[in-house]
Amino acid sequence: MSENQANPYPLRIDKKLMKKIKSLAHEHARSVNKEIEYALRLYVGNQK
């Protein structure tokens, strides 16, 4: 697996949260996967 290739990781997400993520992904014209990745990057980037 190359360094830039995604690392497959099964993720269990609450149904209500997934519905919100899908809605945000649609609003931002992103896939659900990319929306989750974007949110994680924001979260991790704000950590000290």
C-alpha cells in the first residue's frame, strides 16, 4: 500500500450521526467518506 493510499478501516457510526454526515456531504458536494475525513482533519488539526 502506498503512503497516499487510503487505509481501509471499518467504522461503526450511530444512525442519527450518519444521517447528519450524509446531509453535510450532500451540501458540500463530497462523498460521505470524504466528509468524514474532512471532519477528522479539522478535529485532529485543532488538538494540541
